[in-house]
Amino acid sequence: MRIARDGWTSVGAVVFMAIGAWFISRPVAFILMIPLAFILWFFRDPEREPEGDGWLSPADGTVVEIFETEHKYTGRAIKIGIFMSGFNVHVNRFPVAAKIGYTEYVPGKKWFAIAPKASEINERFYVGAECANGRFLLVQIAGIMARRIAPRAKNGDTLDRGQRYGMIKLGSKVDIYLPQTIVPAVSVGDKVKAGQTVIGVDKT
């Protein structure tokens, strides 16, 4: 099982404690297997294959909103909000091949990520990029249980379709602002998987 690199430190710490406990108290070592199993499960990072052509979901979870809006980086855009529960894989992926031209970290609250206002008041990290269809935006939003947004993307990076670009630890939300030339291929309530589910297709 592949483990997201953002979890290596946590896994290593618990393994180190379990090994130490083995020589002091084997019952404690066995008890430590419980948090180790949870950490391994939470930081799982399965390989994914796209289900078809088009824009891939940046996150596992449930589509909770789709509407037209705007942002200073994209202008008018179609926003799709994806809520990630604590049971989802939390590694985020790029929807298409593109070059990053904008990043911004905004400190904020840790309100319930499923609430619409979370996109405006919660801690979040913006990643804007440009592809053949124009500019798009990804927003990682911390939820009430999320402890940390762990971005990997930097300005100037070029990422491939489906490539990992970060994760959010525990329940959270990811918004994607699609160019207006892209038509949503999902509806509110749909379950999606990062790097696998097609969420948008070109109008042409």
C-alpha cells in the first residue's frame, strides 16, 4: 500500500514508539498498533486511472455545489465544490496538465467544510494554473477537524493530468473553478475520486 509522503513523519514516529515499547512493555506495543493502523489507512495513496477524457476531480468526496462565480485569477468561472469526509482519500490531484501561475495562502477559521461559507472564511490555499482552455483555480479548504493543509505545488511548476499536488489532513473541502469553456460532467450529490472521475468536458 502506497503511503502519501505527507504521512511519513507520523508513520515513522508511531513505528519508533512501537519498537521502543516492544522492549519495555509488549502490551503497550500491541496497543500502539491501533493508532498505527489508523495512520496508515488515513494516509493511503492509491494509484488511479482516469475513467476517460476531460477534467479530472481534484479530490475524493461528494459534490456539494456547482454554480457560476468569479475570482481575480480566473475571472468568470464554474465552481464545483467537493466535500471530503474523514473516510475519503485525502491526497489531491491536478485535473489537467497545466503550469502554475498563482498561489496564495489565506489563514482563517476551521468551520464545517461542507458549509458554503467555508470557502470564504476558512483557512485555505489557492493554486491557479493555465492550460489550453485558459486559467483555472483549485482551493484546498481546511474543515473543522482538518489540522493542516499540506500543499506541494509552487509557482512555475508544471504538473501532469492526475499528478498529486498536496493533501488536507482530515475532513475538508476542495473547490475547483473551471474555465467557462468547460461543462460540468457531474451533479450535486455525485461521489467522485481524485485523478479518476471526469468532472468536466470541453464544450467543443
